[in-house]
Amino acid sequence: MFVDRAVIEVIAGTGGSGAEAFRRETGVPRGGPAGGDGGKGGDVVLQADGQLTTLLDYSYRRHYKAQRGMHGEGSKRTGKSGEALVLRVPPGTVAYDAETDALLGELLEDGESVVMALGGRGGRGNARFATATNQAPTRWEPGVEGEERTIRLELKLIADVGLVGEPNAGKSTLLATVTAAQPKVADYPFTTLSPNLGVVQLSDFRSFVIADIPGIIEGAHEGKGLGHQFLRHIERTRILLLMVPVDSLDPQAEFDRLRAELDAYSLDLAATPFLVALTKVDMLPPDSELPELDTGDAIDVVPLSSVARMHLDDLLELLWRASQRVVAEERGSGGDDEWWAP
């Protein structure tokens, strides 16, 4: 099951209390204060794990508490600190404070970590309070409680290419054809109920990742249909592929709806470079002309049939070059102006 949202409550460990103790030593009749400090409570830490792809584990359990620190002991021995509680999440997870919506952290790379709740400080033992005028203090401190926080976790898939289209536009068929992914494919709308990822393998050891999300309908950014809750999964993609089937009643209107939904959801997402694929061209009668679309600043418009594998290789090469151009721009290096040319 794919789960991309979860709300959990985390409590960091409470610090251990300081000790009240006095030396008992031969030849030292009065001794002196020897109470040690308490140990620090354990932190609650989120850590990205590349082997995870979903937040499913956090849908079964809501409460997480780190280990408390041990109390101080005599002979000025400090209590053992509590172990940090490490919660593993997929790369691409974003953590928010559920009460304030404040961003707490974003984990993009495998192994990255961020502290969600700090463990409490250990209390001081009575040895800390000895002074020239109070050489036998009985004062000690309790440990400080750890931070407590309700966290909202959201998973945003990380991919090079995001597939965007209305239901039954051919997104899942393309993904199944060019990758080893096995999304559900059928001749009726909304067969995709959760996002799917696939890796495209090209020659010369080249590869890139494609993300397929449920179909987008008009009003998706307002919560209509299935696509609205998954639009965030293409926020991190480098290139978008807008898919418009040639058997649509009005291909231009369908393309305009897709662009409008992206614009309404996020201006940053709307600014992502994109290509347009005219899908299901194998369904056109022989010698038929392709629909003409006004695609604005699209990189290119490519006719496509995933089933018949028509123009498939050209499209994949184009997507590869487009994604690599974006990578080069992210790294601050340039490239030729005709990078999109097949």
C-alpha cells in the first residue's frame, strides 16, 4: 500500500535527575558532596532511508518516545544519556509542525537526518552546588522534560520526469512499456490510484526516473478527483511530460486544462520545463494529420504510441537530454541553446 501522508506524535527523552550523595572514605570523617549529574534524554531524529518508498509504517503507530536519561549516581558519576530514537522515512519526506505548519525539515538524500525533538538536559547533582560557605549541599535538580511535538509527514517523490494527463491519457501504459514498473492498465479512467515510479534504462548506462500520478481533472487543485493529493509528487521533477490523447474530443482544451491546473496548484510547478506527447497515434486512420496544438513554451510536441512503440525511442532520448540540461543548470554549468533538438 502506498501511503504518502502521516501524522505522528513524538516525545524526546526526559533528562535524568541529579543525585544527592556524599563521600564515604576512610580517614575523611565528614566527606563531601559526591552526587553526579543526570544523563541527557534521547532526541527524536528523522533519517532518510533509500530502501523505503512509503510512509506506511507510520499509519499503524502514532506515538513515539525516545529513551530517558539515567539518574546521576554517587562518586560524581554522571547518568547514562538516553539513546536517540531514529525514525526512518523515504527520501523526499518533508516534516511540518502539525499545529503551526512550520517546516521542520526536508530529507532528500539517503542518510540525511534532522532532529525533530530535543532530549531534555540532565539535572545537576549536589556536588555541583558546593561552595565555600555551603560545603555539604543537599540540593539537586530533576531532569528537564524532552520536547513534545505533533509532526505531519508528507512524501514528495523524487523523479526526473513527471507524467501529467487526464484519466486514461496513457500514462500508465507508457510507464509499463519503458520501465519495469507494473502499474494497473485498463481501458477505463482512474486505473491509477497511487503514484508509481519506474526507471528508464537507455544505452551507454544512462537512466532516469519517471513518476506517474493519478489522472488530473478540472478542479484538481481544489480537491476534486484523485489527482489533487498527488500533485505534490511532481513538484520535485525536473521535466514534465503533458500527455494528450489524439482521440480526445478537444485536444487543445484538454491541454489548456492541464496547464491551468498546474498554474493553480503551484507557480513553481507551472514553471517547470515541459514536453507534450500526443498519445495513441496508432488509433488515427492512415494519412490522418495530427491535431495542432498551441503549446506555448513547450520544449517540443512528440507524437507517441506506447502500445505500438511509435516514436518511443525519440521521446526517451528527448526526455533524457531535457533532464540532463536541468541538472546542468542546477549545477551552474551551461549548455548549447539547441539542447532539445532530436
